[in-house]
Amino acid sequence: DTEVTQTPKHLVMGMTNKKSLKCEQHMGHRAMYWYKQKAKKPPELMFVYSYEKLSINESVPSRFSPECPNSSLLNLHLHALQPEDSALYLCASSHPGQGGYEQYFGPGTRLTVT
Amino acid sequence: EDQVTQSPEALRLQEGESSSLNCSYTVSGLRGLFWYRQDPGKGPEFLFTLYSAGEEKEKERLKATLTKKESFLHITAPKPEDSATYLCAVTGTASKLTFGTGTRLQVTL
């Protein structure tokens, strides 16, 4: 099974709202990732968790707050977002290590900030 | 800094018309080169991993090859269902996935 699930599929939120994106995998992967993808652009890395610890933060604004409650779950908490944060948010997972393992992506959450 | 350049940006083929997509890369200490397929509004779907020059991988109508500077994704006798954006990505010593901007492939009847 190479499935990564993400909820919700679509999310519309105002600039003062607080919401969370959720991601789950059952492949036994110990590295999980959040990416942001704008239309007709490649995915941009936001955060990396390795063994449930945050290992990479690509200078993401603090209005995005990641959380890894256990080895199967990854959350992204959203607060006071801006319209330019509207995008497809992708979760991925892989075996941890030196970067030689493929990442498996979820279907994404389409976020619209109004 | 790792860099990936894909060409062409867009490619239109007729069904059965074979072609190749190019991915040129510069990376510090290649750990892996990856090909993904992405349909509109969906997450990338993993296709292949290549680790060293000379390596080749095949899956149905797709074949990926790797040299020290570039990778090719060969599509043999494509079908309309092969229409998608194909993304190439690399990881190096930074252990982060660096994507190219993709090739949008359209296969028509």
C-alpha cells in the first residue's frame, strides 16, 4: 500500500480563521513532508519531519504551524492566512535517510483564502 | 544549489507517436533522480527512481534513463491517458527534493 491520505480535499477560510490540514500514512515511513504548490509551478518544500522531529523549516511564515503527533500523522495548523497563501497543499512521506528514497504524495488539499 | 531544468515545457503528441522528455540537472552529490506524473489538481504520482549513470527503469510505455548530466523519459506509443505533467526531481547532499518545472504532455487521438 503506497497511499497517503489528506483531509479535507477542499478548504475555504477567511483571513481571521484557524483551521488544520491533516495527513496520514501507513507505510511505516518515518519522514513526512509538507509542500505548497501554486498553479503551473512545481511543489515547494515547507517542512520536513524525521522520526517525529522537525528537521527542516524552509523559512515558512509563522502563520503555518506544523505538528507531527506520531509516526503516521502530520498536521498543518493555519492561522491568519493571506490570500496569496491560496494553493494546493501536499503531504508526502518516505523512508528517512540521505535523500535517496522516493517520496509518496497525497492527493492534496485545495486551500482558498478569502 | 541543486538545479533541475526540464524541456520541452509542453509537448503535444498524437496517439502512437513516441517521444522523449528531457531533464538536465546539477546537484551536489546525487542521491537520487525521481520522475513523477501529476494530473491537474492532484498530487504527484511516483514513477521511477534512478541512482547512477547508465541505469534504466521501465514501466508499461515509459522508460527512464540517466546520464551524469541528464535524464530522459521515453514514451513509446503513447495513449490519451498518458496526458499529464511529468516532473523530474533530484536529491543531493542537502537531502531535499528539488523539482523541475515539468513537461505538460498532451496526447490526442
